[in-house]
Amino acid sequence: MVDPLHSRAGELDAADPLAPFRERFVFADDLLYLDGNSLGRLPVATRERLRRAVEVEWGTGLIRSWDSWIDLAREAGDTLATGVLDASPGEVIVTDSTSVNLYKLASAALDARPGRRVIVVEDDNFPTDRYVLEGLAKARGLELRTVAVHIDHGVQVEDLTGVLDSDVALVCLSHVAYRSGARADMPAITEAVHQVGALMLWDLCHAAGAVPTPLHVSGADLAVGCTYKYLNAGPGAPAYVYVKADLQTSITQPIWGWFGQRDQFAMGPDYEPAAGIQQFMVGSPQIFGLMAVIEGARITAEAGIEAIAAKGAALTTYAIELFDEWIAPHGWALATPREAKQRGAHVTVHHPAAWQVTQALKDAGVIPDFRTPDRLRIGFAPLYTRFEDVHEGFTRLRTIIESGSWQGYSTARSRIT
Ligand SMILES: *Cc1c(COP(=O)(O)O)cnc(C)c1O
């Protein structure tokens, strides 16, 4: 029996201009990995570069290798700026974690808007973003104004009506929502924030490497994001900071370290911030992580973010079609926008049994993840996910749901979901 949905997977794969990029990644077995939105796959080039770096650059070069390591954070930043994010060389640097960078930029933004007493965040923003801002508001005696947003639709510009006023210093939102995958309208929201004279800080974690991030087009002031999701730089790889060029001379970040110092090896008595994006560094960079960021960003840049976004839209559209056909009739609901332009590259579905079904899927060789309260989140990293994989993943999901085999799994959640 010919399944037209399955034939289409074959046609879509055959016509996929990004199909050759799959070979750039390490595949140890036939695992159906649909969690590249949490931790991307290992690129072959990264494995080779890190091997060399460990054995030769560290193993034999030792301290002498710093000559070639010292500017890697800038190189990684420029690669991201020009090839992945909509930014210019010198506007992005790779350093620290997203959480720490968020603190640095939010703090700098608050200092740049003295007298204003409000930070705006969405209630469904990623926890670390909310916690960092909560801590900053508390330490400075400011108001954290939390906007209620629908967890499946993400933040809309209308949600900010009545929230933005001349007391707002900073607004911090995610471009693509981590749970639903809903994509915010960056230009419209940034414009609304600028109308009240506030600064706009975007978290690009679930967007960069999946969809275009129109930083220049929107006039966004600041952004942060991680590199281990769609950018494939590996667990704990350093994150990036974006600071719009014309803002770099007027803001100062709060953690004064020697890597942000103008003349680092003068070892002088006082801190004087380095010019440009360099001041957003703090201490010794994580060299192996930077190399992995450069390799990951290069692959994304080579494929092109527009082509990646087009494939992400096609993969998620196909996934939603399979969901509607096979899964929705069993009482499951879609928790991701149906309009491709309003989402990133993952699809989330919900049902009270989502946790148990997630565990059953893992045992069936499919790796998605689970997010509270009852969401099964399925990521389709466009560089290495085939339409055939989507079909096979949903076939196994359908079997688990139709057979009821998930009922044999405990409802108790593990430490990491
Ligand atoms: C993944 C993610 C983070 C992670 O922050 P870390 O400091 O790298 O742990 C932050 N914000 C968002 C929106 C994320 O999706």
C-alpha cells in the first residue's frame, strides 16, 4: 500500500538543497535524533579541530599557543555576525554563558537609562532570563513588570500595550519561545520599545541557526544567545553578545575583567574598558569551546540562514501535517503556531500523557524532549534532519499512542527532562 505522506518525504528529501550538509555531522548509529534544538549534533570538522587543538596546540604548544588563541572570541563573533545573525563585524563577541551575558547587557542597559525604574519581561520567557532580571531588579530596587503571554502563541506586540511607558528602561524577550517555538515579530516589537525610549534586549537561543534574526533590520540594541543548540558548538560552549555599533561607546558592562581591559598586558592599576565589543569579555575564554563555535557557525553560514529557515519551515509544516493526520485524532493538540513565519524549527504538541510518551519514544530510538506542563517538544535541525526522519519519528509516535504501550511508563519525572 502506497502511503502518499511517505512518498512525499522521499520527494522532499530528493529536492532538498541542504541534504549534503548531513554528511558534515557525526552519526554513530541510526538513532532518530529530534532534539537538535537542545543540543546540536557534533560536526565532523569540530571533532577534527578539537583533536588537533588538544593534542598539538595544548599538548605540545602549551602557553605558546595563546598567540593563535587570543583573538578567537572576536573571530567567532565575526563569523556569527556576518554568517548567522544580521550584524556587522565588531558587533558580536563570543564569551561566557547566555545567563551571564544577559546579566552583563541588562545591567549595562539599566545604567544607560538612569531614572527609569522598570524592566519588562514576558512571564513565559526562559527561566534563566526571568531569574537574572528578577535578581537585577531586586538588587537595584526596580520594578520587574511581567507581561502575561499565551504559552503557545508567544509574545505579540499587542501584549505590550499598556505595559510600555516612559518609566521602562529595558525590555527583554525571546525571539523564538523555547517551549512552543512561537517566533516574535522582532521589528514591530523593537519599534514599540523604542517609541518609549527604552532599550531592547533579544534572547536568540532558539532562533539563531534556525531562522533569520533581523537585528539590523529591526534596529535591536542588544542580544544574547547560546551556541550549543542549532549552532552545534557542543555542551557548555560559550555564548555570544551583540551590541549595536552606535551603542558600544555609550554603555559599560558591570563585570570588569582583564580581558575587557584596553591594554590587557600592561597590568595597570585601573580598569579602562577596551574599545568596541571587546569590553564585553571578562576573563580567560574557553578556547576549545570557541573553536567549536567557529566550526559550527561556519557550517551554518555556508548553508545560508535563508535556506536553513526555508527547510525548517518545510520540515515543521510536514510534521504538523503528520500530527494532524495521525496524532491529533487521539486527543493531542498542537502547541506551536500553524503559520510557518510565526515559528522556529521545532514543533510542540501536548497531552496529559506527554511525559510517559516521551519515555516510550526514547526506548523506540527517537529522541525528542519534554517540557512542562505536558509538552512533547520535537526539534528539526534543518542541517541534518531528513523528511524521512520526520516520517519515521511520527510513525513510531503513532504506534506508541495507538498501542497504548506508553501506559507501562512511570509518571515520575527524571532530574533532566
Ligand atoms: C537554552 C536557553 C538559555 C540557556 O542559557 P545558559 O546560560 O546557556 O544555560 C537561555 N535562554 C533561552 C531562551 C534558552 O533557550
